[in-house]
Amino acid sequence: MKATAAINKVICTACGCCISVCPHDAIELGEENAVFQAESCFGCCHCMAVCPVDAVRVFRLDNGRELLPVSFPDDITFSGRTGVEAMLNLMMSRRSCRNYLEEPVPLEIMEMLAETGTTAPSGTNSQSWVFHFFPERKDVLYLAGLTADYYARLNRQARSPLLRLLMKIFGSDELGSYYRNYHDSVEEALRAWREEGRDQLFHGAAAAILVTVERNASCPVEDGLLATQNILLAAHGMGLGSCLIGFVVEAMRRSPAMCRKLGIGTNEEICSVIALGYPDVKFVRPAGRKKVVKRIFCRRDKV
């Protein structure tokens, strides 16, 4: 969707602030006011955010929505004034949750989480995320069942020595690698699912959010994962547990039939599946992390 904007000529002071921040040169200075060039704009909204007299409006964007039921200070857009300690505490205390209560997650909470996802940056400001909600446990179980069906078929294929050999001969040991590294554990999980009703995929989560992005975005996977991180942190801040379910992502990327059953278009890239629920566990300290690997580039001119 092409961005459109308007500059209020009555209050515009022609200060040039909007021109200096526009990354696509979509605004130029006219005789008395700034002038918007629609063919160049990609809707980053920097012009509207920087205008000291509020003379700019970008109409591609939903500027009036309220993300969360909280009030913000007038200087929320100013950098350098965020409580860094509180932000780091949120990041460091977030854990992947695999123990959930049966309490449902209200749909309005999931919608708020999706809204926080849209505050992430995106390549060329495409903002082409789609958030698919699985708001009830039965919906999550349906997604888990489709995933189980996919891996049951994959395991049957992987058990064939001939098929593994043929794939390796024709240049890919992918099926053989899966058989060696994942077949047995997946087979056990499938057995526990069928015979005991044990959910080792979503671990009893009451809800889930699937994040997709239009494939024609400049960097769809990166966009989707940035939005996903926002959702994970916001969920933690709201008292929810969350966990990324990579096995579902992998199944959906390889199974067009699975995507069709879920109403996902062929133009959508699968980015993440997030299990959600109220945690049935309380962590008392942050997790340890691997030592940071740091490389500092220092250009050295030849003497």
C-alpha cells in the first residue's frame, strides 16, 4: 500500500526539519511551505514525528490507535531517557516457558501483543506482518495435530535406507541428517502424543500466535523475527509465558498442504510460532548466557 501524506500549509513554517530527516527525499521546500512528493514516500513517518508544529500527516499509517491501556509521557519519543535498568531486567528475566496453567489467554491480550509486534523496524518500512491467532487450547491442539501428521510422514520417509541413499546421491544428505539427529526423539514424542495425550510440542500452552510476512518484502524473515522479539518481551512484561516452537515453523515451510488448511497464502513467509499461556512456574534468577564473542574492526591503512 502506497503511503500518502499531507502538509498543512496554514501552520507549516517551512523550517525544513521534515526535509532533513526524509530518507527518500520525498519532501522539498516550496515557495512558502514544504511540499510532499508521493511517488518517493515509503511511509517511514519521520517527517510527522519531527515536525515541531504538527503540520504533517502520513495517511498510510494508523496514527490514532492505542497499543496498550497505559498512558505515556509527552516526551516518549525522546531517546536517552528510558530506564535502562528496567529494560535490561525485562530482557534478562525472560525465559522460554514450558509449564503452563490451563487459564485461557484473552483475545484482546493477544491483539495487544500483535500491536507491540508492529512497533518493530522492517526493511524499507514494508510493515507487511500478518499475525494469526490461535486463541483457545483446542486451536493449539489442531495446529499440533497437523504438525504431528507432518512429522509422522517425514519419519516414515526417513526410515527408508533407499530413500536416504537416493537423496544423498542426488546431492543432499538432509533426510539422512534428520534420521540420525531427530528421528528417534520425534518418534518418541509422536508415540507419547498418540498413546498418552502428552503435548511435548506446545507443552500445554493455552494459545499461540503465528507470525508471517509477505514474501515480496525486502527482508521478510528478519522483519518477522524482529516483531516476534517484541511480542516475547511484551508477553513477559504482561505476566505471560512464551516459547518459540521451531518444529512447527519447519513443518509449515515444507508443507503447502498444512498452510492451506490454516488459511495461509502462498505469498506469506512463515517466520515464527509463539506458544502463549500463564506460566505454572516461577523463576527466581536469570539464566546464564554464553560469553559474548566480540570482534572489533579497526581499519589499518597500508604504510
